[in-house]
Amino acid sequence: MSAVDIDGAELHKSSCPSGGTVDIFVEPMRPAPRLVVCGASPVAVAVADLGRRLGYRIVAAALADDLDLYDESDLKLSGFDLASLGIARDDYIVVSTQGKRDREALSAALATEAGYVAFVGSKRKAETLKMQIAAQGLPVERLARLKAPAGLDIHGIEPEEIALSILAEIVARRRAVLKDSDSAQNPGVSNAS
């Protein structure tokens, strides 16, 4: 019969030099966030590449002929029918189609529940596309979610710089959401750095 401590835990003799103590560190593992990149422009490919390196699960949605530009995505989707992906509020979508079926990709992205939908293009082009999509019957509240132009204004010019601005914006939004939800669950805990 084993000895039992005051909490009821069984005690066993250990030949370990530490005297039988064990330190356990627990680090929560959250699933990697999903980033859906629509299109195959140089910016789209750079967003997917940087997103993968930052730990995002990458879904590349592009025309069939363009999918070979995505070497290391978790999933490749021919076309812009995003309904089968089951996109949720904690997913991110970046539309960077550069004139290749912009309206179709943007309409599909806005029809999802994604918490972040961004369009790589001018504000004027985005407004024109929003009016065309509204005419197709998409609810106004869905259209209002569109972030255009995508990314933070860091004056990026090269595709990689624009991708950096987009991922920086996604990280900022993601961490703000995590900070708010952590504070709600643990009101006495500060998340300040």
C-alpha cells in the first residue's frame, strides 16, 4: 500500500537525484489562425509567404492556372468559392486579385463570417466594387467590414513591403482581440507588455 499525502495524492519513493521533485511548465497551444489569400498577384504571393512564416495556416484561392505560384500553402482552392471552407470569425481574408475576377473574389470573401476582409487596391476601386456587390444583394453590414486599402500605411511600395503592412495589421487586430478576451476571462490580469 502506497503512502498518501494530506491532499490524497499517492506518494512513491524516487531514486531521482532531485529528491523526487518535478517542475511542470504548461504552455497553452492555440490552433494556428487561418489566412485565406484570394488571387495570385505578387502581393498575394508575398502575403501567403510571410503569413506562413508567421505561423498562419494558408489557404490559397486563385484561378487554376495561378495556383502553382503557391509553393507551400496548407490548402489550394481553384477559384473563389469559399463556402466549403467554413470560414469563421477568427479567420482572415486578403483579396489581391489585381484585375483577375476582383468582384467575384471580393463578393465571396464578404459573404463569409471572416473577422477581417481586406482588399489590395485603391480606395476608389474598392468603393466601385462595393457598389457593384451591393447591387447583387449583399447586406450593407457585410460590405461595411471591408478594409481597403489593405494594411497599415507604412508607405510600402514593393510587394513584400505591402505584405508586411497587411500582416502587421492582421497581427494588431488578432492581438487586440486576444487581449480583450483574456482580460474578460481574467479581469485581474494585465496583458500590458
